[in-house]
Amino acid sequence: MPSQLQIKTNALKRLIKEEKLYKQEVVEQEQYVEQMKKNQADQYEIKKQIEVLHESQRMVPQVSEKIASMKESLREFLNEYTGEEDVSEAKGLL
């Protein structure tokens, strides 16, 4: 069974990965919308893709807030941690 340290560390790693993916998605979606505009795609399709872009853009700060919260939780946990596990990975994420 995973320890609290492992759970908190893995959750933070997952959120960092998720944030990176959303940022990448925003860049790719921006390029896609620009390409659609250049190719004079259907306005309805462009509008739909812009909505997808805005949704991705909204996710980045939400995930960033979760990361900040998780980092604070992990930091507090490490300050009180007295166990035997290696905490270097967790500290490296902070």
C-alpha cells in the first residue's frame, strides 16, 4: 500500500505533467486555429475550435492553483515527517 509520502509525491507529479500537457495543447490549438483562418475554413468550425482553445486556456491556471496547493500540502507534510522513506524526490518537486 502506498505511503502518504508516495501519494502526495505522485499526485504532485501528475499535476505537473497535466499542466505541461495543457500548455502544449494551448500552443497546438492556437496554431490549428491560425491555420484554419489562413485556409479560410468555415466560420462555424473556427468558432468551435476557438471555444476548445479557450477551454484549454482556462485549465492552465486551474491546474497551476492545484499544483501550488499540493506543493504547500507536501511541504507541510515533509516538515512534520519522521519516517524512514527517502524524501529526495518529494523535495525535488518543491
